[in-house]
Amino acid sequence: MSSTFIPARLEMARAIRQMTGVELAAAAGISAPWISQIENVKKTPGPDLIREFARVLNFPVEFFYRPVKSQPPLDAFHFRATSKLAKKDEATARSLSTLAIELSDWIETTYHSPSPNVPEQQDLIGSDDELAPEQAAEALRGAWGLGVAPIPNLLQLLESKGAKVYSAGGPLQAIDAFSFRHGARPVIFLNVHKSAERLRFDLAHELGHLVMHGGSLNVEPGKEKEQAANDFASSFLMPRSDVIGAIRSNNLMIEDVLMLKRRWRVSAMALNLRAHRLGVISDWTYSTLAKQLSMAGFRRGEPGSDLRAESSSLLTQVMRDMRNHGQGFSELARLLGVRAQDVQNLMLGIVTFAIQGDGVVRSRSTADLRDASLAPVADLDARRGRS
């Protein structure tokens, strides 16, 4: 650990706790301008004040001395509905992303993880020509060898392609979902307080941004960009030929929609819209179904759904390996210089079990996670120590 106070860590801690400089100053018993001067490297706090910051912000003192090795650049993000995004929420997202990068870097150096393989569209087609969202989705399915079959588990598919998926469901619930690239590696944050069907669509939506827009704010935000990501998600989850082949009648009933949505694991509303845009059902059928579904509560959720939310195989296996060595969230938190709850929040809703760790601490495994997204968690022991 460095012996030098790192101002960026104070700003990062404030953002994660969603505390303004004025609020922190009042709680720490100093004047508000002090915080700005500290964060702008014009003043350096003494050890007592740093300990007070740690107490107020609920971070270990060590956190404020850890050098920041990797931060996503300011233009690396895609946020949904950026124009409506509060600045404090954007700052929180950026700070959580830095924490997620640090966790990802630790995983990369400790385990053998899948290599990044989420291409941008120019790499898919070998030119700078723009693809329509449906074409981009079909090209990616082709590159990944998916054919037109439904995707059983999208989260684990993305992990097998080297993406890292984290939860924004702890301190950050105002943002729907967001994504960025850390070098070549895609990183996606999900708001997990949704139905399983809508979480899958959010994952596909962010995949669309990563493929078509590079996950970057270099592409101007707006309705057109969001619609393109929605169209990509719809096409990727419900391929044209599969939908046309499965829906053989224009006289679709609400019972048919509720049965068919299970095939592609999507929301009833999304399936109705997709069928209409493909011309499989008429305007009247689409309008009638939309009204019926809305009245039945499907605009806000998926009543009666038994679909379970997809979980992270990679993070689950990491935590299982740590448990086998008598460790858990607390050890990861110590390695990152944060609280255990901060690590838990990154995994909230996407790790299938909570592990604190107990027993005898043994040497760290270098388990191979390259097949983590394709193999059951129980197979990790067979892969432990593989080179």
C-alpha cells in the first residue's frame, strides 16, 4: 500500500456513497471548500482527517492510499437515457466501474478467464459500413456460431465471450443498465430489480451498444441510438426465421403469446412487438394483444412467470473457490481496500449464493475459468490448478 493519500479515492468514495462535498465536509467537521481543494490536489489532509473521511464514508483507511491503476476513460461509457441521468448517479456509476475493473483485474491475474470476443460491427463485416440492427445481430450470431436457436442463458454466453457482468442493484438503482469497454474487455452493469425476462433484454440491449456503438458516448445519445439497441436486442434474442417458423397463424391469442415467450425467454410485450414488426401478425392483432397484456399487468412485469434470473457462472465459481480456501467477500474486500458489502453489491442478484468463508485458509488456486460460462459450478474442482 502507498503511504501517499490519493485524492481520486476521496472523490470515488463520495460518489459510491452518493455524498456531496458539502455533506462530507459537514459530517467531517471541516469547511466545504476544503473538500474541493483536497480533490483538486491543492491541499493534503492529515492522518486524522483521512481517518475521519474513512469513518464518515464507511471505507477502510487503506482505501484512500491505494493507487488508482485503471479507470475507464470519460468517453468509454454508454448510459441509457443519458439526458435524464443525474450527475450524481453518473459519478456513482463511474466510480463503481473503477471498483469493478479492480475486481476484474484481480480475477484476471488469479484465474484463467475467457478471452474477450465481443467484436464491434466493423470487425464483424471487415469494413466501416454501418449495419442495420437486425443485420448486426445476425452477423454476431453467425460469428458466434449460434444459428437461429433460442439462447438458453445469455449472461453465461457473454461471460464465455470474455465479458464481465456486475450488478448495479446496491447503491445505484436509478440507472437501468450501462456498459463500457475496459481495453478489449466488455463490462456490463445490470439493475437486477427486474423480471428475468427484462434482465435478458437489458443484457442484449447493452450487447447491441457494445457491438454497434462501441459502448461509447462518442455516439450521441438519444432515442435513435436507444431504439437501435432495442432492435438489436429483439433480433438477437428472437431471430427472424425462428419467430416466423414458430408463429404460424395471424390469429395469435394471449394464451399463445404466454406460451411462446417461454421459447425465447423474453417478455410478452417484447414478443408481441417483434411478431408485429416482422409482419407475422396484423396491426389489429398486435393492438388487441397489447391492450390485453397491459390490462393483465404485463407492461410493468411478467405475472405468473417461472423464469429464474440468470446468474454469473464466473463470479459464482470465484466465490466457491474462495470458500474452499476459507475465504469470501471479506477477503476480496481486503484485497480491494473496501467493505465486504461493496463487493457483495457488485454481485447482488447475479451470484447464486452468498459466501462469507470459514475453515482453514489454504494457498490460492489458479483455477481455470475459461469454460466457466459453459460448465457447472461443481466442475471447478476438476479444473483447479490447471495451467
